[in-house]
Amino acid sequence: MLRQLARLTRPIPSAGPGALAVAVYADGSDETIAARESGFEGVACVDDAARLLGLLCRVWDREPSPQIKTWARGVFEFVLWMQEPDGRWVNFVYDWDGSRNHHGLTSSMGQNFWHARALCALERAWFTFGDDRAELALGRGLEHLVTVEAPSDVRALHLEVCLLLIDRAGRGDLEPIVRRWAHEIAACERDGILMNNPDERDAPHLWAHVQEGVLADAGIRLGEPALVDAARRSAELFLEPIVQGGFDRNSVTPYDVTSTVFSLDRLAAATGEDRWAALAQDARAWFDHRNTAEAPVYDRARGRVADGIDEGRISENSGAEANIEAGGALLDAAAESASLLAGLLPPS
């Protein structure tokens, strides 16, 4: 995973000396591909860079090394540089010179995933490396969370950020808004299943669906067992059957699986029930063979994770999101692979 991410990492000179970003997509030969789902979006984005920064901070906590620190600091510079003066983030750069995409549907500023993920990454980088710029950027970005409504899947990331700030930075002033958001997420449900937004009519998509995990954390932190019960009920009705069936869906991405693993891990921690830890391990096994293709999605020899499985066929492509998310679910393997990065990262 880290080896593939290193292959996809490129300098962004406009963001400053040593600044780095990660290419969005790569084909079967590891040639990078620009994002074009909504017109030409760009070659790299904050959405991926922020998640990579968070992963590298977690790897550093387990296996500190100069390479990981230099890499993380380079990505940190890019995330900081993409924040506008008002505290919001532009998502994509059109090219490796760093020309920003200010107007694209998946790049313009607003209440979106890349704003939330940038906050998550800056918080982790602040606690890992102690850079005061992370705290300042985090403060500017947080101001936008309380003034604009957000769907439950995005709000769950806001809730995660603020729960950590309460625990790690003593931000007790955030508790009222955290309590309100937690109840909003719990209320966004249908027949006991937590939904990603109020307009969702079918079963919720798994991509970025972490409400069960974040709500379980909130229930413990706020002393509200009913929130944990809501998370447990949704996991029983929605997540458990999916994992037991080996994610038997027409299309499954690593992020679908990692989101599920996150919630099951958090439920295990919140409830102390072994069933959730066992289910999380079954979900992780999707990366090796417990899937509809009955074959590894994570090629351990090449150090790359496929973009997903469609109609029982494993994708040949291996982009940033797939490898970042797999790294989060398989953190031990990611940390072990840190020693194999020699010569893969661009010079600092």
C-alpha cells in the first residue's frame, strides 16, 4: 500500500519546497490518470492528500522513520497551501505545477468531504508533529462547521474531529455542538438503519458511511448509552449481513470495506463485545480473498491495492484512495511496509 502511494506521490513546487501530493488514479501499469468523472477535475486533490497525511501520521505512531516524517510533512504543506484565507479548501489541482481548480463540481469550496477530511488530517498532524500552523488552520476551518448544515456522512467526520479535540485538546466548549450533531445523526435513520442523508431512499452506500462508529464513540464520550444502542442496531441490521455475505454487491471499493471496518472496530471498543471485533476481522479479509472474486484485492508482492471489484472482477487500476483506505484497515501491514520505500519517493 505505501509502496503504491509512494509511486503516486509527486512534488507540487507552487506549494513550497518539499510539498507533495498524490495522484488520484493509476492504471494497471501504474501510469497516473487524471480525474474526469465530472469533466476534467485534475491530477491530485486535498481529499486524497488529507487521508494520506492521516495514514502517515498513524504509521509514524507505530513505526517512526525519517522517510515517513518527511513524506508526511510534504503532504502537510500541500494541504495547508490548498486552504483559502477564509478557512475553506479548494480540492483539486489541474496539473503538477499546482494550478488550482476553483470551480469544478468536485473541487469548489463548501460544506463537503474534502473540507471535513482536511480538518481530520490537520488535527492528527498537529498532535503527531506539533506544528502550530496545523492548529491555526484547523481553527479557521472549524468556524465553517457550525454555520452550515451538512448530511450525516459528512457530519460524522465533523463529529469525529470535535470528539478528538475534546479529548486531546481539552475543548470542552465543543461538547454542546457535538451532542447536537450526534442526535442529528441518530435521527437520520430509516427502520433502524443510519442513513447518509435524509433524501436517501435505497440502502445507504458504504462509501464514507462511518456513522455507526462515530456515534458509538460519541455515546461513550457523552455518557449517552442510547447513542451506542442506535449504532449497534444499525450495524446489526445493515453492516453485519453485508460482512457475513462477503460484500456480495455488484461493485465494492476498498473505501466501502474500510468504512465498515472502522465502525465495527469502534463498536467493539464501545461495547466490549467480541462479536464486533470478529466481524471487523472478517471484513478485513475482503482484501485477501473473502470477496466475490475469491482472490486478493491487495497484491502484497507488488505492494498495491486494486480500486475494487465490479461484477466479481478485480480492477486492474490502483489509485490513491484504494491504497490509503486499505492502509487504514490493515495498519499493521502498512507500518511493516514502511521499510520498503527506498527509492520510491521523490527527493525532498
